[in-house]
Amino acid sequence: MSEASREDLGWIEGKDRRLEVLSPAPLVLSTPVRLLAGKRITDKESMFVRNIQDLAEAHSLEPRPIEGWEIELTGLIDPSRLIIHAEELLEMDQVEHEMVLQCSGNGRSQYQGTPGTPWKQGGLANVRFTGVPLSAVLQKHNVRVDHQVKYVTAAGADLPMGHEFQALEHSLPVADVLEKSILALSLNGEPLPGIHGGPVRLVTPGFFGTMQLKWLARLRFEIDESPCFYHAIEYRVPLSPVKPGEQFRFTLENSRPTWFIRLMSYVLDPEPGAELAAGPVTVSGVAYNDGSARLESVLVSSDGGQSWQPAEFQAPESPYAWYQWRTQVNLEPGIREIWSRAFDAHGRTQPLDGSVSWNPNGYEWTGVFKTEVTVA
């Protein structure tokens, strides 16, 4: 894509020009594998962008003013309505979470016949968010949460992409929100960029990116999940298996939200389509899950799964961050596939055939990762 056409699409100044534009409006940018390989932390210049709605004034890598920004808390709380002035968060103790940020549609291109953004593996990052725990904010203002509350529904200041669309909001389990969620103010040690949700973003480690609400404006404490299209229909998967291509009518009762990140591993080097010399080749990548259990092993195969060898890795300090792994394989001439497969302490692993989790919206791909290379 030419530089001129990128500017016409509302390109974010400062973003790496190698990012791929998957959608101009709302803006969606995919990160090429080579920008992720070998990096523990994904820098803001290389970080993917997934917007469902756009906030025009936030189309920048620069931070947005925090002065005057307000967050409304309502619902089954006492007092029943509270306005949080974002500036006060700067004076409170903050915590940092190194964590995987992943679009729930990452890997969608592996499914057959699903609509939506054709993600390969570019909707992925490992970053550090810093902010104030929501529980600390509630404690400071003596907010009592009613015992009937099951969900916290979050919404941002962004607006629908037309009159026929609903505003985006998502409901999260109240227990997870009170235990993990922070009102994030910074990314990788710098004020949170506008395009990534600044000045304030609701961040809950271990959850998919769509649940990390940008430009946070409202939190509702409720008994029921939101009936919003994006929460009740769009970002959901069926509770029971669905045959590929089968029609499915989503309801809150027959499906679940795309909440928790799934166990996954990726080969990042060599990148797909690489041309390599026959013989020993160093293979490296990342693996992660929702942070609820440590990773036990990452296995790599270069012969179609007939044999596997373990990769070396060290667990990161944060349970929500990705594990960087590395091993060496011997490749013979021809078109070859390199596979990776992770296992965690809960006994979870990646299925050899990821299509067993086919769903109409194309979410939560977690199959064994396969990258094809040419060996001379």
C-alpha cells in the first residue's frame, strides 16, 4: 500500500509503516510477525489496533488530556451514582500488569467460512499496563457493591459507526473485575496513547482485548449481562458444538462471551513464507494462556506431528505475560511446516485440528499453530 493511500485511510502518525491496514473505518491495523519476533514487550509503534467504533480525537499515538475526564459509576451500588474525576487517579497508588493483549478473532483466517476481520496472527501483543485498581477506587469513595451484582458493564466515549448500530459495551464477571481490573493510565511506562484507549482504559488481565474497554466513560453494576448487540450476539461462542457452516441464532442462554484468553502458542521466527537453507534451523515463538495456570511445556514438530521436541523457556514474572520459547529443528529440502503446541498445568493443550472449535463468529482459534517455509 502506498504512503498516500495510507494517509487517506487515516493512518496513525508514528505507527510502524509495516503494519497492515485491515479496515480504515473503524481502524484496524495488524502487526506483521517479524515485528513481534524476539521482543518481550511490544512497543506502541508496532502494536496492533482493533477498533469496533472510532473516537476521532483519539486517532493519535500521543496521550489524550486527562483533565476533565470523568467516569460514571451507577447501578446496584451505594451511593447509586458516583462520578470519578480521572485526575484523582494520578494521586493514587498504581499497579502494573505485564500481559498479553489479543483480539478474540486472532487466527480467524484458519476457520472456514466465518465472517469478520481476516486475522492471521497480527492481533497480538505483550505489553505493560499501569493503573489504579478499581477496587481501590471503590474503597476510597466508600462504595458498597450490592451482593446481587453479577456483572460490571463497561462503556467508552466512542460512538456507533452509524444510526443503525448500537454503542459498544461489554459485561464482565464482577468477581474478576473487583479482583483484577485496573483503570489503566499508561502503556509500557508512558501515558496511554489516544489510539490505545487513553486517557483511561478498563484493563482486566487474562481477558481478550475486546473486553479491555477503551476511553472508559461508564461502569454499571448489574444483575444481568448487557443486551447490547456486541455483547449479547457478536462477541460470543455457542455453548454446544456447531458444525462448520451451520446457522446459529445467538442468545444469552445458548452462548457465552469471549471472556478468557485461550491457551495458544505461535512460531514467530522463521516467519511464514521464509526461505531457509536445509539443516539445523533455530525456531522461536511465544506461548500463553489466561494466567490461571503456569505453562508446562511447548513442543515443536517439523514432520507433520509424527515427532515432537521440547522447547526451552522461562516463565515470566507475570502470569498474564507471554512465555518466549526457543528450540532447534533439522529441516530437509522442500515445502515444510513447523508446528508448535503448548500445554499448561490445568492439562489444557492446543488441539491438532483447531477447526473442532469452529463457531459462526470465528473466535478463539486455539489449534496447533503451523507455519509454512521453503527449504532449499
